[in-house]
Amino acid sequence: MAGQTDHTLRGDYANIRPDYTVDQDYSLYTVAEQDLWKRLYARQSALIPHYACDEIIDVLASLNLGTGIPRFDEINVKLIAATRWSLVAVPGLLPDDVFFTHLANRRFPVSVWLRTPEEFEYIVEPDIFHDFFGHVPLLFNETFADYLEAYGKGGVKANGLNALDYLARLYWYTVEFGLISTPKGLRAYGAGILSSSGELPYCVLSQQPNRIRFDLLRVMQSNYKIDTFQDTYFVIDSFQELFDATAPDFTPYYVELRGRPDLTAMARLETDQLIKV
């Protein structure tokens, strides 16, 4: 949700509260938007069983989000009971410090607006479909939910250490574009993949991208692309691995990273553990 863009921000920021939250006024969603949501959901849900991890599949089946745009308050009843997280409505992209503070307090910001039909295949900024379909399912997973809280707390600290670029890369390559090894093979768990009809099969099947065994410092060295399929994916063995990786104080890591060169999105090192498909 935090991020930079070179165009005018989507969403209505006129009535934001100090923490950038707004109300989800469900009455504002049109019949056409409800139909668009259903079509988006039908397209992605047909792909999920083949390319997503079981944790995603199981939660989506239990939430039954295909009937229309979800109501935040209804989802929160289930989410708070499951992992003590809650969803907060926001107009769109948030300042980094605001975003990290929400995560550190087990609140996940979800945009209230939905893309247009012309953006059915691709959208620049995260909308309510990306946030719900991509992010919300794993908030029901206790270990991943704890990882996001730890990430948020680390972000609050990094904001004062001039280290946000490193945290942005970690978020990108895990929360947005992460892969996980499973008994069924490689599967997607990142929200950016899960909400993309093209990248979801590509990340699992294509021979083109690098798939590299997750290494925290390697990830935080690596730049990424925002307007194409990824050149590199990092693969974890479990969500516990992510949580354990964020447990230590990152301050010494930032010192070490400043002595390392940034890597391109397509870089391949001799020390990389490449994973074949």
C-alpha cells in the first residue's frame, strides 16, 4: 500500500482521518462495479487451485468473496477472531510511516475504490480487488500475520535509519511477489501475483525468470520492476522462515548492506541457490 507513483493518486483523500483511514461507504458501489468485481473474482479464482499455495486456496473457499465487493466490517469479525488483525479502509496509497504504523498494530489498509473495466487486465495502483484477493487470505494465517506485524515494526524503525529502500525490496519480493516450496511444487503466495491473471501461471511455469532460494540480505540488495512480470522470484520453504528472518534487529544488516552493491532485478550470483521448475 505504501509506494511512489508518477501520476496523480487515485482515491478521495479529502475526508481522511489523521491515520489516513476513511469509511467504507458501501452504498457508493455501483451495480457495474459489483459486476466487475464478480468477473475479476471468477477469473482469478479459476487459476488459484493450480498455482497458489493451499493456505490461500482454503481461506478463499471459506470467505466466499465471489458474490460481490466485500464489506470490511463483516470480514473483520472473522479476521479478528482468527489472528487479531483487522482491515481498515483507506483512499489509496499511504505515506510509508502511516503504512508501517498500521501493520505494526495488526491493521491492514485496504483501498476502497475499484478499478475501471478498462483496467481489467492491469492496474498501476492497488485497488480493493488487489488488496482483498491478494492480501487478505494470508492475514488469516497466524505465522504470516505475525510476520507482517514484525515487518511493520521494523519499518517504523527503518524510517529513522534511512533504510526504507531495503524494507521496500523485502516487501516486494515476499508479500507482493513471493513463491513458496510445497509438496505440490512451487506455488505463489504474493498478492501481486495472486491478483494477476498473467503472472500467476508465469511465475510457476515459465523457464524465463530466476527462482532463487530466499536469503534475506540478497533480497534486500535486489531492485525490482513495477511494470513487467518479475525477472526474479525468491522462494521460501515456509512462512515460519519469513517470521524467523524478521526476528533479529535489522540495524546491523543495514550497515552491511550499505557496503554491498545494489543488484539489478535480473542479477544472478554464483552464491544463489537456483530452483528449477
